[in-house]
Amino acid sequence: MFEKILSHQMKKQEECLYKLHQQNMNRRVVTEIDDVEQDLRTLKDISNIKVNLKLPQMLTQPFRKNKEEHVKSIYLEKFENQLQQIQQQAIKNQILLKIEKNSAKSVFMKAQSEVLDYSKLTYVNLKVVGSGSFGVVHKAKVNETGEIVAIKKVLQDRRYKNRELSILQELDHVNVLKMKHAFYTPATNQDENYLNVVMEYFPDTLYSLNKSFIKDFNKMPDILIKLFSYQLLRSIAYISLLGICHRDIKPHNVLINPESNQLQLCDFGSAKKLIKGEPNIAYICSRCYRAPELIFGSTNYDTQIDVWSVGCVIAELINGEPLFLGDSAVDQMVEIIKVLGTPSNEQIFNMNKDYDVQSNQFAKIKKRDWKKVLKTKDNLAIDLISKLLTYCPKTRLTPFQSLAHPYFDELRDINQLKILQSQMKISIPQLFNFSNEEVCKMTKQEKLQLIPDWYEISSKIIKTEC
């Protein structure tokens, strides 16, 4: 009986949602939603409000699309008042949800189905928080929930597919900014639209945070440099597994939540999924963070150019200013040579096998001691930077090798983490929640180093054998 009532409610729900959807088509584009999520739309209001009502533990049994299958439920007789409040709120949101008065049963879904369907929400822009050649980023508010989000607005030619959008739809990682929704708005030119990408809002960038520390305390604290460097390396380790190269890593494109110290890599406007044998443009990435193989004109580079950029970012956090600050591509190469020394013909060949080494007119300069280049007494930090910033991409540490470097051992020490949290009052974000996909790409030694035994036990993580 209950299954038939619920099925009838869902059909009416879908009709109502379809009408609302048609009214808003000129404003939105609906991202792909799988069949299960469509069936769960009718219950989203209960899921969204349940936290405030402090309802009992939800049922873990997933909803069955087949009406003939048995669906478990829980009794909520003593929570009838709360359910009435839920119904009133649902009506305000123009979602018709009827609860049978004679039934004291209801079904609540697991946390994975509680995610808001942002295609059904409306937004109001509050202010512009970023702009550039890519477009404009707005700080906005969701009218229905009051949530603060960021909306990146870019001009899109209707004749071409947006590469950034297709990449964002694929990303799902704690240290990579995740897209919540995307919709189109009309532009003045009929052949163009504005693509609006809705994302989580972060109040700071690594650039602005570092700048504030330099202003007040001369430099960012070492422990924060370590926390942010680790998370940034995690972000490129993840996207490299997908074959994605960011190609514009710099402090401006790294978001920070100063309350939790969580870091997320953003702005994939220059990103590309690299395909072996397919040439790529060399004139890419902001100059101060551009890998030397790009300066030498390589079009067959790999994701190791992101490792170089991260090395430059970490060095900038340590020194308080960019490590290689050139006025042009040639001047940029000169600044690199001042530190790494003049590259040999073999090193140039490893960066770009098609480069004419006979045209190498750089003066012969010896490399400098990294201890005199970096403003730190931490030998482990110096060693890490020296292994991230090498001419040959193959000799640079990979992202996972970088994460396993002894420089980050302090973060894997449970006693040190407790001291940071209790005595130094430093918030520690998630550091070791590697997915099975990430674990499978690690070597056995990297698994042992990257996943502490204490975390493995407390989180019940499984070191997957692949």
C-alpha cells in the first residue's frame, strides 16, 4: 500500500517539476543527472531540512526504482510535528509533497542523495570577486537556501564545445574545486552565450593569503606552507591520474579556506587532457611559473610542467616573492639559469628534442647552492624544491613521489598533528583520504609512506592491491 502511495506522489511531483523546469529553460542548462537522482528529487526537501530538525538516524536502504521490490521504512510517529513543518516548507518551495495522514512511515535517504539539485535553484549576484581575459567571477547567493557560491561567467561560442566545462564535469577531489551546476544566459551576439559555472565559494586565494602574511609577519608560517604545499601536490597528483594538465598553476588559481586551511585548485580555463602524440601549444602558463621546456618551445610536454609550477609556488611561499621573475620569455629563462645554471645540450634535448641546440647562445653559468636561494633553514624543504625544479621533466619528482618526501613526515605524525591542533590551534584539513583510484596508482612504497597506520585503522581505509 505504501509503495503505491509513494509512486503516485512521485508522478505528481515529476509533473510539477517539469512545469517549473520549462519556465526556467531560458535561464538554465540542466547538467546530466542519472536515473536514480531523478527518482530522488521528490524527497530532496526533506533531506535538506532534516539537519535543522535533528531527526533520528536515516535509513541506509537505497530507494528502489522497481515498484515490486520491497522498500524498508522507519516509524516516525513521535515526529509528526516535524514532518508537518517539512511539508509547509516544501509548499513554500513550490514542490508538492503529500504525506498520507494515515501513514506513520516515511523513507529517508543516505547522505549521497542529500546533495542539492542546483539546476532547480536561482541566484543573485552580490559582487565581482575576480576578472580577467577568461571572464568574470561573481560572489552570489542562492535565493532558496541562502548559500554563498561563486559563479564564473565566460563568453562561449555556440559552435564550439567548452573544454573547461567538460573537464570540470569529470573532477571530484577534496583538493580540486568542484562544479555544482552550469547554465547559459544569452549574449548580445546570436552566435554566443554566456556560460555560468556555479562552484563553492572560498574567501581567499593562496596569493592574497600569502600577501597578508608578508604584510603583517614578513612571511607565512612554515607549518602552513607545508599544509598548503601538500594539498597542492595532492591536487595535481589527482588530475594527472586523469591525464589532465592544468597548465596555469599559480597562487592566484589556488583557493584557501582560512578557517579550515583547506586548499582547492581552481580555474581550469587553460587545462587540457593530454593525449600522447598530439601536439600542444607551448605558449601557455603564466610566465613566472612556466616550465623551461615550454620556454624552449616543446609541444610534446606532459603533466610534469604542473610539477614545475608547484615547485615555483612553494618556493614563493618560502621566500615571500616569485623565485623566477622575468620580463619576457628570454628573460625568464635567464632568471632560471641564474639558479639552475646553463643547461647542457643533453638537458635541452630532454626538454625539447626538436630544439636547435646550435642556437643555444646562453652564457656558461654555474648553478647556485639552493641554500643560498631559499630563505629557510629547513634542509628538507630545500631538498624538495631542488628535486621539483629540474630541467629534465623525467628527473623531477612525480606528484606522488613529492607527497612521500620526508618534508611532509611531520603531517603524517599523529603526535605532531595533535600538538598543532591543541597547542598551536591550527586547523588540519583532510590529508590522507585517498581514493581507491589514487591508491592503485601508488607504488607499494608510496602506499606505506602516504597512508599512516594510525589513519588506516581509524578510517578503515583499505590499501588496495592493484
